[in-house]
Amino acid sequence: YVPANLKGAATVLQISGNVFFGSVHILERVLSDLSQMDNRQGHLVIDGEYLYHLDMAGAEILVQEAKKRQKNGYQLALLLRDHNLDDVLQRGGLKNVVGETNIYYTHACPFHEAESGPKVMCFSANLKLPNSPKCGHKETCFRRYR
């Protein structure tokens, strides 16, 4: 899913579980892999509908990625389930960098499905976390839809 206001190429990265100081290296690696595939020449939508916890270290990684995308004229957008991460988004500066217009909540957001349908590559971290409701993995799961 891509927000209707983002025109042009976009990649959707699903992040579920918990992103904290002990797991940010995995997120960094996934974002690095994505940048090698798309050269940051497109929008990045973080599907965090099943992202349960994000700490300041995780927010900082997303701030860095948002700034890199913005240098190339693209945006980072967040799709979240609810407002439980708003505090860390504000304190970590992510809300300011991506802008409130690029933060969507699943109960009210203007999304549309890509015409060709999602092609999924799953990057799984070897972390012992609760099952993700979306994919059933027993670890944090990063998915890329193209």
C-alpha cells in the first residue's frame, strides 16, 4: 500500500515487532539493502501497523533514512496502527522530519493497493519476540513490497 499523496515510485517496508537499540543494526542493514536496490530513487513507506515498540535509537535510524530520501526529492511515510508511538516519534524528531502529513494511522488513511500486487521479500531477524500477527514469524520481520 502506498499513500495516495505520494506520486511516483515507492517501496513499502513492513516492520513488525519491536525495534530498539539491540536490534537497530538489523533495520540499518535492511535499509542499506533497500538503498542498493532502489538507490533511494523513490518514496519509502514504512508499514508499521504491527510495530509494537520503537525506542529513540530506532527513531534515529528512521530520521536518517528520511533525510537521505529527502535529499533525492522523495519522502518517507509511516503507516501505524494507532497513536501508541507518537511520543517517541515526537521526541526522536521523526514527526518533524517526515511531517505529520506523512504519518498515517490504519483507522483513517488514504491508501490504495498497487496495480500489480505485492511481491514479497522477507528479511527476518533472529530475535525471540512474540509471533507477528501479519506473517506468523517468531522474530521481527522486515518485508519489502515492490
